[in-house]
Amino acid sequence: MTKPSSDPASDSPIEAFLDELVVGMSTRRPRRLRHLVQETEAHLRDDADRAAAAGLSQYQAESEAVTRFGSAADLVQLEDRLRVTPRAVLARQFVSTGLLLGGIGAVAIGVSGVIAAVIGRIAGAAKVVDVRPGQVLSAADCARWRAGDPGAVSCHDAAVADWVDEVVGYRLLLGMFGVAALVALLLRRRWLPRGRWVMLPAMAGDTIAVTFFAIGGLWALLLGVDAVVVNSGNGSGQWFSAAPVALAALAVFSVRLIHDLRVPGAAPPQGAPLPAQS
């Protein structure tokens, strides 16, 4: 190792080692980098002080301390191995993220049920659900629908009323399950010890959410437009009630994803375990 003479700080083998370590760890989390540099410097300087007390020059003492410690590249590789997520933690991340996004999606469906009910009240049940052109209502089904709604004027009205109740009711029920799931996840997170609640990195979770809400929102919007073109808008409400909710969720998660992309690695995934520290 040669000793530069222009910069006094560069004459220190320990300082040169720490510089190399910082460069190699520059893409890691800032907090972990600070801790690692502090721990490494403390160890090297203690070792160098012992060697200097034995009669070596400061430069020789630091050189031997760095040699005994090993290379900065080896330490960076060790840190990389420690940062590999265990399979059990990865499985918990997928489950936790899936439950969270599933709960959010279920709540969105519940909100679409409320919008569908409002559309039915304002525009009529046929605007929410209606018989598609060419569809035939069988006599047996008509009898069942008329029995459930004795006041219906026709088989068509009875069928539409039954379908609207299903569209609204099932969505509201799913929305309540979503709220219950989110509350349960929140309580579970508060009760679990620190480090046991793990989620996928924000960029991964937001990408999944953007993908699914984009597909769902555009699919519902196209089906609603199709109902307007093919069936004069009858039956379009079940799709137009879902599309704005999905697209609103898409906008929220898109903003989050853009932030993730602009500030990669700004923070560790919430609850993710940190590498072991010595």
C-alpha cells in the first residue's frame, strides 16, 4: 500500500479502507451504512491502538489492522448475503401484502355496491342490470322470480329486481369483509412484536395494486360502454359503478408507484427485518 503525501487524511490506511467500504455500500440503506462504518472504524482503531502501543508506527499499526480485518469487498459481499430475505419471511411478505391489497380491493367493491344502489334509485333498476339482447327468461326462472317479488309487474321486472339485489348485496357484503380484514390486519400489526409484521417492498406492492386496479377499472369501463352501445345503457350501471372506484384506486397507487420509482430505496419495507448487527 503506498502513502499519498498531498492529503494528510489519505495517509491513513483505515481512512482509505472506510472510503472503499462507503463506495461499495453506497446503494444500501443509509442507517445500515452508518452503523457498519462506525462499527468497522471502532474495531480497526482499537486494533491499531494495540499495535501502536506495542511499538509500531501509526501507519504500520493501521496497515496491519486493515490486513487482519480483511478486504472491504469481502465485507460488502458478506452484507449482501445478510440482506437476502429468508424464504419464510418472503412467504409472510406475500401473505401480508396479499391480505392488505385484497382488503382494499374488497372495500372498493363495497363502495361500488353503494354507487350501484344509488344508480338504481335514480335511473331505475334496469340501468344497473338488465336482460341482454337475445337472452330468454325461462318459465321456471320467471316463476321463481315472481314468487320472490309478488308485486312485480312482469317477469322481466322481477328478474331485474332480483339481479340488482344480488349485485348490490354481494358487493356490500364483500365490502364489509374487506373492512373486517383491514381492521384485523391493523390489530395484528399492533399486537405482533417488532419485526414480525412484514410486507413486500413498497414498489412491489404498489406495482401489483396498479396492475390489478388498471385491469379491473378499464375492463369495467369497457363493459359499461358496451352496454350503452348495445343495450341503450340498460345494465351499464353495474359496470359504471365499479369503474370509477377502481380508477380512483389506480390513481392513488399510481402516485405511490411514481414516488417509489423517483425515490428508490428511500425507506425499508415496513416491518422488514434489518440485517443482523454485531
